[in-house]
Amino acid sequence: MLDLDMATPAFARLVSADAPQAMLGIVFWAVVQGGGLWYARTRGGAPPKTLVDGIAAIGMCVCVLQLFLDGILQALLSLLLWLQAARNPALTARRDAYFALCISLVLVVFGASEARASAFVMLIAAYGLSALAVLVYCHQQAGLERELAAAAGGNVKSFPLAHLVALSACVFLVALSWYLLVPRPDPVRFAALPTSGGEKYSRYDWEQEARYGTAPRRGAASKEGRGSPPAGQEPLPGESVDITRSSQSAPGVDPNAIVMYVQSERPLYLRGRSFDRFEKDRWSRTDTGTRKLVPEEDGRFKLSSSDRGVNVEYLAHVVSLPGAVLPLSAHAITLAAPASVIAAARDGAVFLPAPVEPGFRYAANSLLPEDQPRPVARDVPGDRSLYLQLPEGFPSRIGELAERVSAGAVSPLGKAVALEAHLRSAYAYSFETVFTSQGVTPLEEFLFDTRRGHCEFFASAMAVMLRTIGIPSRVVRGYLAQNFNPVTGFHEVRAFDGHAWVEAHIDGIGWMTFEPTAAYPIPQREQQTGTTLFDLKTYTERLSLQEALQGKTSITAAVAALFRRLTEAWHALMFQLRTGFDALADWIAAHSLPLAAALIAAAAGGVLAYRQRVRLLWLWARLVLSATPRAKIPLAAFRQLERVAGARNLGRLEGETVEEYLGRLELTYAELHAELHRVARAFNASRYGGEAASSAEAQDVLRAFHTIGARVNVG
């Protein structure tokens, strides 16, 4: 078991990348660690020094190699495994096993921090059960069972395999129930992020502009070895979005492919870029200027000086993101990222000097308004007319529809909410329009004919309808981090979660987020429920819904139905218990006086019984002996004598023999010498000699017992 315990976490980080490779690594380390343990068990004495030194030398070489290939952290973890493998041939003491378990715990904690796949929970379960087996074995070797058996006078027995399996099953069921049903504590986040990205995310002209306000002339930076990036890597190319092309329909991209993992206590709308100008079927950005920023003394980029609102911290782990923009929640105030400089646009968008590569990590803090449930961006529109612009020849009936829908509202916020509710209720989301609407202008057709579309249709329709009634608006594209996986603790952001929504400028509030697409939740500030079972139900239901929108079928729907039934059963049970407790509380309130009297009587009876406990035990002992067969009277008499004497603080001590115990009783009751020795002889003959007591012997023991009991009973 110890070799499995050491091998389980060894390649935990590979689970999120390549499961077959991870299993190969686990088998390799199981053989390496298990071989050393087998050698220690089958060979006596110390192992050959050449064997130990050879394994350690291999570990050092591998450590140096991994230092260059995978970094210092992976190299140190590998070194731990190799050093333990070198120690295993000489592993004989229990402290060695405990030390090996400590090493495996370090590895599994690291694996838990790196793993992003739900399959890692199977490794955690295997590790826990194998660790349990190791600890049980170590306790058995320590002689725990031998000490307990000796105290009872029995033989030493090893722990049966069936009992270990039953114990492991019970532990697993209890742990699973706790994991699913007990609310989780708030997560502890350890974010060790580098504050510099080296040459990868550096740009000399940006840094000069950030520090001195002006960029060097073109070509001057080459003397420093860091010039402008190639033309194809400019992070701010022509910024526009075609509403007929969904953010989920990139060629060759699987809609279910994960693009990033986000650790946050609540769902987030992660903004990429906003667009203010609408022409036919295309949105574009009028203001493309940016300000360049370098990190502060604490290593973070300061994006805003505002401090009004509820602080939200989140960590992002990139798997595959297009372009150089970092998705951030609205009103981001700080950013920690491995870059030496960034570009921040007026609308809050943040760009790196180079495209975001897989494995990139960043942490950010954003502010949510204290009095509003929706995210709000705080940038102020320089020219409001840009956010009210409509193309020439814009259909008047779209404006008439907006006026009709919002007629019942008075404030701009109320009108915006009315338009949002209308689009969410009167129109349907259709993934098919991602492929069937290419190259056409869809707004009129969407609003008055088909009434079906993807998120770009909904966002564009609401934005232009807001503009027709005088409310500044813009379309925002980014990602929705809503699929929380309670097994890994991360929101899984998939290509399908590439999304477009609307921000409307409400005077006195700012750019408030609105969600007109019915397939997506309205932005809110609620945290996770904290119950893994409910979160698993929500997680699988959302995945099943996304597959249904894409016309796909898989086992996800069946898993979602299973978690739904489990959740409903748990809620029904809790409802029945709550109803029962409420009924019990009502009954207690209605019968409070009789219950109080009964409790007082019970308490008085308990006090009286405690004072008369010796007498009561004596009466019970007499009843037990009267019902005991003749052959077992010597054994029963001695056991009952122990109980009665124990009530006088004269119980048998651990490890004390029968003769020693009765001799100690004789010190208190010297006149009972003959009776005590009669009971001792009969007990030893029956318990250890295997002799059945005759009728005469049983009567002698009973008479001696009654004499002893009568004396002990009076004190």
C-alpha cells in the first residue's frame, strides 16, 4: 500500500493534460517505490551502499535535467520521490513509513493545487484509502491489538483483510457524504505569481512611454535588444466584431474546449473589449488609444484608484486564448501578471505586449457596486454621442418596438431592464444561427421574423434599442465564467462561453451590465451555495444544456439527471426533518408544563438511582445469576462481582490478574477471604481449565457471591 501511496500523487499534474501519460507515471513510480519496499521486507540487514547511492545518483541527474526542462518546482518534487526511493530498501521502522507518508502528502497537496480535471478526485480517494491501510498496518505492528487482546485474556489476532476492506468502505462512504452534503468552507487561495515576464511579455517602447510619457522613435529600441514585436503580433489591430459571426464559432475550435480556468467565489462576466460604433452588421471601436502601465512597488499593475464597492479577487489560468487581451471583470483596480508592461484602454480593456500563451496566469481585483447586484464599469464616456450613434437608414420600427416595450418604465434603468426582460422572454437562443446567418444583416429579421439567434444578435438588438430611446450603450465581448466545477474548485470557461452582452450608461451609476440572451443568467452577486451536491447538479445541468444547444448528446445528461434526483431526495429529506422538528417543537410548546414536571421527576429519579447505584447493581447481578446456566455460574459470578465492586471504586485495573484483583479486594474486606478465594478458584477452573462446574460447586459459588455482595452492598 505504501508504494501506491507514494506513486499516486507522483504524476498528479499530468492528469489535467494527458491521462494515459499520468497512469504510465503512476505505474512507473509504483514499481520503483514498491521494489524498494519489497527488498526491505525480504532481505535482512542494511542494503548494499552501492544500491542506495545509485538510486540517489539517478535522482540527482533527473533533478538537474528537470531543472532545465520543467523548472525548479518540478525538479524538487522529483528529487523528493527519488530520495524516498533510495531510502525504501532500508525502510524497517514505523517512523520511516510516517516520513514517507509526509512526502506523499506534500506531493498530493501540490497535485491538488495544479490539477484542473475532475479525474483527480479519484487519485485523492486512492491516496486516502492507501494511507489508511498503511496507518492501520503500522498500528498493528506497534502492538495495539496485542495489548487490547492481552487485557481481555485472549489470543493475538491480526487485522483481517475483510475487516480492512469494510473499514475502508465505511470511511469512504462517510467522507463522500461529508464531501457532498456538508457546506464547504471558503477556499484558501495561494497565488504565487511572478511579477516579471522576462522577454516574452516585455516591450521597450511601451515601457518608455509608461515611464516618461513618450515612446522612443522607431528603431531606437533595437540598441537595447528589445524592439517592437513583429507586425503580426500587434495587440491592437483593427478592432471590430461582426455580429453575424458568433464568438463561439471560430474555425476549428471545439465549442466544449476549455480556454481558461477561473478561481472565484462567484460567477464573473470577464470583459474583453467594448464596441461603440455600429454599421450594418458590424460593431467597431472608435477610440483605440491606450495608456501604458508598469508594475507598482508591490509588483501589481494599478488600473484604477477607486475604492468604492465590494472587492472581488479572482485567479485565471489560461489554456488557450486568442489575441493579447486579458479578460477582466468590470471595474478592475489591480492586476498581477508576469509582464513588465501592459496597455490599458479607456473602456477598461487590458492588453499584453504579446499574444497570451497557454499556461499564462494572472490575478486581479475588481469592485462590484455595494447597492447594485450587477457589475458596473466606471469609465466615463468622453463623447456621449458616440454611444447614441445609429447608422443611416436605420429601420424606424426597431425604435418603435423599443418605445413600446419601455413605455411602462420611467427611469433609464427601468427602461433598460424592461428591454432586457422583453428580449429574454420573447426570443429564443439558437446555436444554429452561428452557421446559418453568415453574411446577412440580421437585426430586423431577428426582431420581427425568426425571433431566434445567438448572443451577438441579442446584444446588438438591445444596444441599438437602448440608443433609439436615448440611453448610451455599447456591446461588450468576453467570456462568462459560470460553470463552477466543485470537484476542482474552478470555473471552467469553455469556447462556448465566449459571449457578447450589453453595457448601458446609467447616470449616477456607470456602465451597468445587462444580459439580454435568455440562455445565460442575469448578472448577480450571489456566491456559490457551498454544497458540493447542489453545485455538481448545476454544473452538469449547464454542460448538458450547452450540449443540447449544439445538438449533441452524451452521458452528461444522464449524470445531470442523477445529481438532480439526489439533490431532490436530499431536499425532500431535509424538508421532512424540518417539518418533523417543527411539529415536535409545537407539541413541546403545547405540553410544556407536563414535560417540565416529567423532567423534574426524571432528574430526581436519576439522582436517587445514582445514590443507590450499588444496591441497584446488586439487584441486577442477582437477577442475572438466577437466569445463568449452572455451568457458567463461576464466570458470571466473577463478572458481576467486578461490576458491583466497581461501583465502590474497587474495579479491576488494566493488566491485573484474577488473584491480584481479589487480593486487593481482600485488603478492604478481610473477613471475605474464604469466599473470595472460592470464587477465584472456580473462575480459573472454568475459564482456563475448561472444567464445567457441578451443581454443588455452582451452589458454593452462589453462596459465596451472595455473602460478598451483601457485604459490598452495605459499604
